[in-house]
Amino acid sequence: MSSVADLVSQGVTSIRILPMFLGIGKHLREDLPLLVADLVNQFPMLEVRVLPSAGENVQLIDMLARIALGIESIDD
């Protein structure tokens, strides 16, 4: 939360949180909402938007599949 406090002290009024999880597990379902609620309570003037997890991004899934298949270029 100290990073958020630093941002707020610099005049930031909104943040986007990108959960860096490949799947939707306990941390994303249970822990993250509690952390975000604490953040909103501590900084009520801050607009907080939680984005879908990285693992839900079609481009990331495609990139990981290409890596697994040994495809080196997006153009292949």
C-alpha cells in the first residue's frame, strides 16, 4: 500500500490493477478483493479498477502457446 500512498501523494486519482495470475484461483477470488477493499477504504478519493487477470488475455494465451510450440515470431 505504500506504493499507492506514494502515487496518491503525487496527485494520482485513479489506478488500474492487472492481476498477474494465469488462472483464477484463491488469491484472485478471495485475497485480491479484500486487498482492494482495504485500498478503497484507505484512499476513498482514488478510483480503483481491477482488470481481468493476465491469464484471461487472449494475446497472452496465444503468446504462451507459441512459446510452447517453439514458434519464434508472431508472424509465423
